[in-house]
Amino acid sequence: MKVISATLVRALFLSAALAGALTPVRCLGQGAHELPAKTTPELPAKATQKLSPELLLLLRQKNMPKDSPILLRVFKEEAELEVWKQDTSGHFQMLKVYPICRWSGDLGPKLHEGDHQAPEGFYMVTPGLMNPNSNYYLAINIGFPNAFDKANDRDGSFLMIHGNCASVGCYAMTDEQIGEIYSLARDAFVGGQPSFQVQAYPFRMTAANLARHRTNPHLAFWEMLKIGNDHFETTHLEPKVEVCDRHYVFDAQRPPKSSKPLMFDPAGECPAFVVNPKFARPALAKQHADEAEYAQLLKDNAATAPIHSGLDGGMNQVFRARFPGIIISLAKVLPDGSLELPQLEPIPYTDDDGSVTGRLFGSMFGRQPGSQTEMQAIMRPIAD
């Protein structure tokens, strides 16, 4: 039965991947379009490449079957993507940390199409969201908007983890990195995992980081994400995610002695539920420790971060020398508490050397921007 199951999953994955090839990746929102992905009757070699001997050795050392489930965690401020994989104990363990080559927007969730924000939240990737023929080498659609986003009237489309180190709304990796991540996801699907979770955070959910960003208007949203983060970090088990009353709910189960099935309406009132004690007990202990540390940081008047960085997204520092032309600095850091972006003077764009940046954004600077809103819409995609 296991052989039959694996064969069926493999067939479903290949069918979904081929279907996905017919859909262009489009994460460059608000006027930046990707050319339609090329369609071929067979999957390209980049989508079927085997894991490297070095990665296979790492899997063996960590007792992780090659086709066991995976889970991804993304951290904007640190510009890092973690791949976690289930080991023979049934728990997820860290496999590898990949520096992110480019993410766009600022800290905070994606709200609307064209805002250039990379999403934050909990997402599920199915085989049909894998694009083997992306113009950005390979791409994984994270599934934005999810039920939470829709319930909160957030919209957008084609938000990806992809290659080519160029992004407006996505998490961009190098081609080599996305090739490896794509292969790990593919093997997990072949092994029987129906979907894998992507947890996207503004930064690592530590008490120190939350204290540093305590004046940010997104703090309540981030504190909600931290609950799911704590469930995972204390158990190394994938949190079960539901949405009700326009909020995330983690690892909910029926109350004791209740036989009524739990029904979650993303925009409606939450049903009566309790949190699975397997997650609740360790997560609560971590929460209490973090709250004590947070309170001490406030007592010590720890410094706060500016609400707006004045930059469009970021890049892990390991890539700055390798890709010096991808990001143009527009840094004007705002004073704490300000919610308005500063007025920025137009910067002429001269990179017409055929680089990725030149191809994507060179034509945008043939005229002077008008209003502040128009100028920011034009200039934010290439800012750092």
C-alpha cells in the first residue's frame, strides 16, 4: 500500500506541477509584470534535480528521511529562511538556514495588491502552488491570501518564494537556494505530505525584538503570530491553524465532554474550544518567561526601533557585495511614532546595463514623479 500511495502522490504532484506551469508567476505587483511562463510537455531539469550528496549526508546525520515532511519559517528583519524537516521521532528539527537574497516592503503584513509588502502569517503550500517554469527560476506560491487575510479584507496575488534575487512583494532567493528548497518540498510531497506550512514573521519572536518594536501599530498582530511561533518552538510539532473572529487560533480542540464538532468561521464568532494541552502547557511556560523579560526591558526603557525604516525591504548582508546594484538606498529614518513616509527626492536611475534591476525597473524612470504617493509607488521597488 505504501508503494501505491507514493506512486499516486508522485503522479498528483507531477500533474499539479505541469498545471502550475501554465500559470505565470506574478509577484511584482503594481505595474511590474512577469512574462508568461514557458510551457513544455515535460518538467524542466531544474524542477527534478536530485538533492546534493552533501545535503543527503546532512539528512542522514540528522535522522531525517529524504521524503519526510518539511516546514518553512521566514524572518524579514534577519533576512533568513529556515527549512525544518521531520526526523524519525516525528518532530521537526532544523535542517538548514538560508540567507534571503531580497524581500520587499517594510515590517508588517501585506494589506493590498500593489503595496509591495511581503506577507506575514501562516500559510499552506500544496503541490499545485509549485511552479517549475517560473521566469524566476523556480517558484513556490505561499498561498496568500489565506482565510485570515480574506477575513480582514486583505488582497493580493502570486506572492512567492522564488529565485533570481529580485522582489516586489516576494521572498527572493538565489537560483541555487530555491533549487534546493524546491527539491526538498517536492520530495516531501512524493513522500505523502499533502501540504507544508510556511510561517512568515517580521523578525524572530523574542521578548527583546517585541520590546524594540513596541511602538509599532502592528504589535498586536505580531503578538498573535507569536502564539503560533511559541507552539512550534516549544514542541517542534506543526501547529494546527484555524481562523475565527478575524483572528488566528492555534491547536484548538473540542472542550471536554463536548461532542459537537468544531466549526470555524473566519469572519464569525469563535466556537467554544480549548487548546490542546500538548501545546498549551509548554507554550504557556515560554509565554510567562517572555513576559517577564519584556516587562524588565520596559522597566529599563529599552530603545525602540523606528516604525518606518525608510527602506524598501532588505537583503541578508552576505549578498550585499555579490549584488551591489539590486538595491538603491533611499534611507530617511523617521522619528518614533510617525506613521507617514517622508517626502523623498527623485533619484535618477542609470542602471541600464542589462542587469536584473535594469530589466525590471529601468523603464520606470523616464519621467519625474508627481505626487508623493506616485513617487513612492515608483521608487519603492528599488529602494533599500
